[in-house]
Amino acid sequence: MARQVISPGWKVVIGSGIGISFGAAPIFTSGFALLTSAMAHEYGWNQTEVAQAATIVLSATMIAYLFCAWPLDRLGSRRFAATSIALFAISLVVLSQVGPSLSQFYLAAALFGFVGAGTNVVSYAKAISRWFDRKRGLALGLAASAQAGGSFIVPLAAHGIITRYGWSAALLSFAAFEIVVCLPLVAWLVKDSPPADASVPDSGSRPQIAEPEVAEADIGAAEIVRSATFWKLALCFAAIGMSFYAIAPNTMYILTRRGDVTAADVAWIQAIGAIAALFGRILVGLLLDRLHARVVGILTVLLMATSMLINGTATGVATMAAASILMGFAIGGEADLMPYLAGRYFGTRSVSKVFSWLLFAFCIGAAAGPVAFVRLSTLSDSVVTPLLLLSALQIVPVALFLSLGRYRTAPEPAFNLAAAPS
């Protein structure tokens, strides 16, 4: 029998990466500032009104994450992700047709956030966790790193299309790409779990051993919410979410007040940050397979704090780009850490459930970030004060990561005792 060039597990990673690369997260974090800036310019909206739309997107995503686990467990990653991609494309079309009415804009933003939740890492984490054990961190990191690839392309594509044809054409172009490219590839490549006789990507050609799916008992919701570990993780990611999304949708607002920066400069600064996030996610994935997740989490938080300090003092494009690189490395680890921690502390059968709830906590913080940043900067008549306060806030996730205990489920050892001769 001919040897497969790419094993089925790695095909799942590739398919997941394609879906993630142009999901709601990269379009929102890297394209929303450019798109809404063009919309605001055309319709006369102010920055506070635009920031409120970002909060609505994040709030709708937060609500959606509460309901993701149930359909994910019943439909599986492949069908749930494909359905989400189709609905997200529709939401982009709706957003492209809004007029000067803020009510229309906010309703379209809510739809974008709600249906877009299923296009993110949450849809694929359980499938990847079932295909991988010892290399789970690397597999999650590679899939999540595709978001950085999309985050590099989105601002450049958005700026180019907006300049030539307008913001509505940019949104319609993204919608077409979702249907023509992302949807069929995800449906083809993503498989929910390996069959009983499949090879495991972790160890080449050895047969599939009953991985955590059979060995683990399902962990009920009551046990999860009573766990101190769960609440530490939830609070930790809420703080990280607020910190990052206080900045991401307000990037144009922040950078143009720190120096002589154009929209094209902002697009390139965001694209550079996306490249850093690409490498950051792969690096974090590798580190998760070698170091305890709390150590990796602390490193990413410290990078985020440093980025905020630099942005608070930067005046030149080169310095701002350096801050964007650090932020890219930092936030690149978030998509790896959450599903990895969910699987290690609560088991692979509970990955979708716990990951969804951690994303909910992340979005609670994220939803508060954009408007809070603008209002604080208005009160202080400066963007420096909120940036410095956000940097100081990172002591909270650092302390929470330090307090985490041992994993509930340890990675499978390289030498499998079950396969050893008796």
C-alpha cells in the first residue's frame, strides 16, 4: 500500500488552519479598524460610536461561546465549522449593506460577532485534541498560527480594496472568499476523530491506542465550575481579553495620536504584528509540549505588558512596529493556551465545554476594553495613561498563572507502555 504523503491528523490541522485563517477573529482584529474608519469617515461617526460597535461584536461573540459546546458535541467540528463559515459569509454581506443608521450598523455588528464565533479555534480544538496527544501543543499552535497568516493578509487586502472600491466591496470580497475557498476546504480536510485503526500523528505508524476519549470519564459542568483552577483560568483570560481588545479595534485611534502615522502605516504595522503572531503561535505550541503552561502563559503576558509600555512612549513608525511585534508574539499564545489548558486540566472530552467557557470569560473582558479605553483616554486627554494602566494590569494574569497546580491529564509518554511486550 502506498504511504500517505500527509497523515490524516495533519490534514485536520491544515483544514482547521484554513478555516481559522479567514474567520471572524483575524477580520475583526486586523480589518475592523480600517473598515470602520472608512465607514465613520463616510457617515460622520465618531470614535466612541465606532468603539461601541467593537464592544457589540465582542459581546455577541461572548454570548455565542456559551452555546457553542452543545452543537459542537452533537454536530462535530467539521459540520459545525462549515455551518459557521456559511453564516459568517452572510453576516459580512449584511454588514456591507448598512447605511448611515447607527442602529443598522450595531445590529449588523451583533450578527457578525454571534455567527463569527464558530469560525474561530473553538470549532477545531476538540478534533485536534483527539488526533494528537504528545504533540498536541504543536498541532494546536500550527492550526492557530494560521490566524496570524489571515491577520497579515486582511489589513493589506482591506486597505487596497477600500482605497480603490470602498469598504462595502472589501466586505463582499471577504464574504466571497469564505464561500469559495474556506468552506469547501474545511469540509474536505477536517475529520472529527481518528478511526480505531488509524495511525497517530504523535508517533508515526503505531496503531491508535484508546486515547483519553475512552479512558477519561466525562467531567460534569457542576464539577468544573466548583474547581478553583477553572475560575483562575477564567479571570486570567478575562484580563488578557480586556487588555488586547482595548487596543486592537482602537489601533488607528492610538497610533495616529502617538505620531505622524497614516492609514497605510497602520495597515503595515498590523501586518507586521500578524507575522509575529504567526511565529508566536508556533513557538508557544512547541513550548507547551516542553514547559508547563503556566510558565508559557507568564512569558506571553510579560511580552504584552512590554508592548503596551513601548506604545505609551513611541512616536515613530519603527518603534510602533516593534511594539506590534511584541503584541503579536503575546496574543499569538492565547489561542494555543486556552484549548491546551482545557484539555490538560479537564480532559479531552470536556475541551469544547471548557474552551467555550474560557472564551466567554475572555470576551467579557474584551467587550469592556474598546469603549473603556476611549473613555479613559478622553478623560485624561491622552492615550498614554490607559496604555500604562493596561501594562500594570498584567500583574493579575501573571499571579493567576503562578497559582496553577498540576495537570489533571499528563501528556502521553514517548514510549507507550500499552504497546510494550509483557
